[in-house]
Amino acid sequence: MRKLPRPAAVGIVLILLWGCATVQPGVVHLCRDRTCEPLTEDRRAKERLLVEMARFLRENLNREIVVREADGPAKTWTEKDLADLGEGASFFVQGGPMPGRALIKSIKFTDVLYVDRDNLEIKVTTKERATWNLMPVFSAETEGVLQIRSAQEIRFSKTFVGSWLVAASFFNYEWLIDYIDLERGILGGHFSIRGGGLLNIGGGRGYQLLKGEGVKPPKAIAAVETPAAPELSYGVAFTESSGDGVIEGGEEIVLKVEVENRGKGEARDVQVVISGSPELISHLGDRKSLGDIGPGGKKTAVFKALLPLALKAQTADLRIEVAEGRGYGAGEAKNLRIAMRPGRQAVREVVEVVSQVPDLTYAATLKDANDNRVLESNEEITLEVAVENKGEGTAKDVRVELTGSPSLLSYFGGGRVLGDMAPGEKKTAVFKTVLPRTIPTETAQIKVNVREGRGFSPPLTKTLRVAMRALEVREAVETISEASVDDIPLKVKGFERKEAVALVVGIGTYREKAIPKVKYAARDAEVMARYLENVGGVPRANIKVLTDEKATKSDLVAHVTDWLPRRVTGDSTVFVYFAGHGTPGPKGTEAYLIPYEGHPDFPSQLYPLREMYETLNRLPAREVVVFLDSCFSGAGGRSVTGEGTRPVVISIENPVLAGGKILVLAAATGGQMSSDYDRVKHGLFTYYLLRGLRGEAARDREGKVELGDLYRFVREHVAKTAAVELNRDQTPVLLPAEETVADRLKMTVSKAR
């Protein structure tokens, strides 16, 4: 253990420590069964190690882990070795005129905020137990990041905040871990610390070990072995309907590519890609996905097309390649060279169309979730109106209109626009909603009319009569397992929007202590920023995160008014996320966001939603999406009110939204509260927003998540969870309304695969 220097030399020593308290990367050893091997640069090995270290941290949450200091690294550490070491990692601090020895005696990991496998890092919160000259030091809970940067560098860094009778001191702490024995719960490595405060300064470095509860890692972590690889081969068969070996206009052509995996490993995301003649590819397509192929497996990609009569006489080239998601392709490409010629000309007929009449027919179907033909509380109901044009003319401006019982129409809305319908075309108008807990018990009716813009409407009105019944529904929810949204999904290869920009705000703690804390707002913002980067395709350099004291009103206005315009172009998609308190204005007619230093009694300290909407709408961006995990009712949750302000239902929509480029997905209606979801340590709205972004809201096999699908996913799950588990009403809303922005809801917000 190091000895204290003489007082006369303390100042010089501290200056030296301040300037040199750094450590350099070295070899990282993974140990198991008293045998240690160096970590390799194999990506999979590092990912497995990250997952196992996260499991070690979770197993040791809220346990006091004793810190011990050694003279340096050893080949292996035994229980006796650890017992012989002194308790605590030491460094020197000059407190005013008095020098002293500070000692970090133990560390407690209080939470694992997220695990980011793409960037190989884990974010945690910790709290240390420390002394200075044998006197206890108060330490605050702070965040730290553990990152596997390479096979020679695993770095844990954080800011240590402590105080003893005087103002707080801030020390930068770094620990380069070079000894890992997860089975026995031992982590070792060189550390450095330096910093100070108003009346003190200090620092130092050394070698420390932590001994926690062990976890049994898989043998594959330390193994330097090459995983089993696939071996792809393929054959090509090309046929045309005449069988003469020449492609002729009007013929059907078929290209079959049979792919076989002769290797011992699984082939991932196998695709057959063809290139060459633009004319043939325009009919055949340029690729087919075969998915995964196991060892010994075979799959066939079939490209088929019926060619038009008018083909150009030429020699066409086709190049066939087989690609695999991790680079295990099939090696050589195969080339086909085929003669093409136009087909025999058909008899030409000229038809002069004077006018044609559409003939619209339709069928209306009302479905309820339990299929008992009675509409009940908390039940999802769907009205589908299938319209077909059986005439010879195009139907113009077709729309479906609903009239009938107000109690039912208020949930469905008034109508849907289907637009123009060509002869033989079919379209379906879908009205879907989840009934609230409180509905009237009555016989309701819906009248369905189909209208055509020029008067060619069907001479028929269909009336549906259905019973509605209020039920006291009690449901027990048992969660067996579910994916943690804090396990950050990997980046999707090939999905990056270089012009996209994101401003992410989370305010959990306010300067005014009378304002209640928003439990998980800062955590919500941190994780949302990682999701927008990894599955939203936003470059990290274009993401700004503001939390707690960094989110004052001047910060919010500056970043919306100045920071965003400097980065946004005409091709940009802009994301704005806010988690924190909202409030109605003094007259209950306008909605405000509460910045860090704000108070609902002082409107000048608040940030009006109207002002934010107007500024965002002036951006030259292609589209702007706003996520609001706040509420403005004054009824509690993520909403507060000023003195004398009545918590009334207000509209958080603004006339700017009706004709602007902004789409807002908000956590609740104007009269509801936005809830925290303690079980997962996130806001309820944000939790399902993250689940939707990571792919649960995707409807296609490629994992593409559209804004409309995300909204419907979040609305359904938030409303159900709030009713069943939290015993309250919370229904997310889309602004402007869904039926007025149908085409804009097809924008892609994330890609999960």
C-alpha cells in the first residue's frame, strides 16, 4: 500500500498526480477454471463478453462490492490473494491547507440503464462508499459507461461526486479492466482519478480489484475458435415458353436459382441478386430473398415474367450472384447471354371511348374482438366497408360516410376517403377503435353510405344495428417474459439517413422542489436517443440530448430556433422527443412545456407548444415528427398546474398542424394523464414507443416501421395496459387526425432488420 508523502512535498506530488493520473491500455485476460487467455478481436467474442458482463452487473445490483488495491496485475488471483490485500483504492487530496488520503472502499451498482451491443457499451448508475483521512465522505449516485473498445482496452469511466463538510468535489475516474473472471466475480485493472472542488484538489492511480457474486460464463467467451461457416453453391436454370433458346416478345420466361448450403454453419439472410440487361430486370426484378439456410439445406429463388410484344432485338446479359448477410457469399458470379427479339404483332384495334359508367357495390362488416356480436367495454371493434367498381368507367372521389348513434360514431369518426376507383378495382375503408371502459348500454345503429363525386353513388343505404353493453372487466396479467427495451437493438446495416436530425429532451428533476419529479424522464430520453441512432438511422453527430438542468427554457428555445435550422436540409427528417411535465395555461386554453427552471405560476418561464410548433414548421425539412410523453390536463402524472388554474380538458392541437409539415404523436388526450410504468422504469407511452420502433409495430418482413403502424401499435397497447394494470384511461393521439393525413403516415420512422 502506498504511504503518505511528507506535508512539505504534498503540493508537488499533487501537481504531478494531477498531470499524470492516466493509464494506458494493455492486454485483457479472460479467466476460467484458474486458466487465463487473452481476449481476441473477434466481434462475436466481444459481444458475448459484453452480454456476460451485463449479466454480472445485474446479478450484483445494490450489493456493496469491496474495492481492494494491489501493487499491480497478477497471472491469477486466488481467494487468499484477495484476503491479503488492503480494503479500498487510495488517492491523495489536498483539502485546503490539510493533505489527506482518500479511499474508495466499495462500489454499489444501482441500475443497468442499457446494453448497447452495436457500440459494445453498458451504461450503469453507481454509488461509492469513501473516506478522507478516515472520515466518511458523502457520495452521490452518478452514471458511468463500460465500453469494450478493443481486445486491449475495456474502459469504465464516470464522474465521482463527493463532499465532506464543504462544497461538492468532482473527480474524473477511469478504470482499464485487464483481468476478468466472471465465474468467481473478479474484475481487475489499472485506475486513475483526478479532480477537485472549491477547496480541494487531488488525484492518483493504481491497480484495483472488485470481488462480487460470480456468474458462470459460457466457455466460448475466451475461446479463440472460428465459428462454423456456411458454404454456398448454386445452380441456374433459364427457360422460355417456346423452347427455342431465344427470348421473344409475348413469351413467359422463368429463371430458377437453386442455392445449397454445403457448410457446417448457418447461412444468414441469403439473397439472389441479378444485374445486367435493364429491360429484362425491369420485368424479372433484381433480387429475391431466401432468408436463412441451415447446413445441408436448399432453397430456390424463382424469377418469372410475361414479356410484352414490343421487345428490342438485342443480345441480353444477365449476371447472377448469391449474397449472404455476413459476407459468406457463393464466390463466383454466373453469367447468361441470351438473344432477344420482338414478338409477332397483334391485330390493332382502335376504340374511341365517349363515356363510361362506374357501378359501385359495397358490403359492410362489423367485427368485435370476442365475436359475440355485442360491443363491450374495453373491446376493440372494426367496421370494414369493402367497395368494388364493377362498371366500365372510373368512379371519381369515392368516400364512405357514417351516420347513426352519436355514442358509436364518436369512437369511429365520420368517414373515410377512398379517392378514384378504376374499373374492377376494390378498396376497403377500415374504421377501428378500442371502446373505453365507460360506454352506454343500448342498441346502437350505424348507417353506411358510399358516395361518388359525380353522383354515381349506389342506390342503397345499409344500416347496422348492434347491442352495446358496459362491463366491469377484470383481467389478471401474468408476464412470463418480455424483451427489455433497455437492451439497445443493433444498428441496421444499410439504413442510415445522413440528413436526419433529432432533438431529445428528458426532464425528471426540476429546480423548483415543489414540482414533483418525473421518475424516468431522463432515462427515457437517453434510451430514445440510442434507438433513433440504431434503428431510426439518425447519425450520432446529428442527435442532441438535453436532460434535467441542461434543459432550461433558453436551452430549448436555442436548440429549436438555432441548432436545428443549422443542420436541417430539404431532405431532412426531423425528430423531436420531449419527456417531462406539461401544464395548461392560466385560462386553460393553451398548452405549455415546463423547462428545468420553469413554474406553472409564471407563464414567462414556460415554453408554449404553439411557439415550438410554429418554429418547427418553418424548418426547410421534408417532414417533422414530434413525440410528446407529457400531458396538459393538470390531473397529475406528467402534468402540473399553477395556483388557481383549473385542470380542464384542453386541446394540444394547434392550427399550425392542420396545414403544416408537423406530425405529433402525444401520450394522452387533453383531459388524461400520462403515466409512469414502474415495472419497466419508463413512461408508459415511451415504453411502447420503444417497443414499436424496435420492430413490434412493423407489418412487413423487412422490419420497416411506418408512422401510422407505430401510432396504432402504441395507442392499442397503452390504452389496454393503462386500463388493466393502472386502472385509468390513457389513449395516445395523433395530430392532425389520422383520416386527414393518411398518405403522410406511410413515412418510415425506423427499420428493425
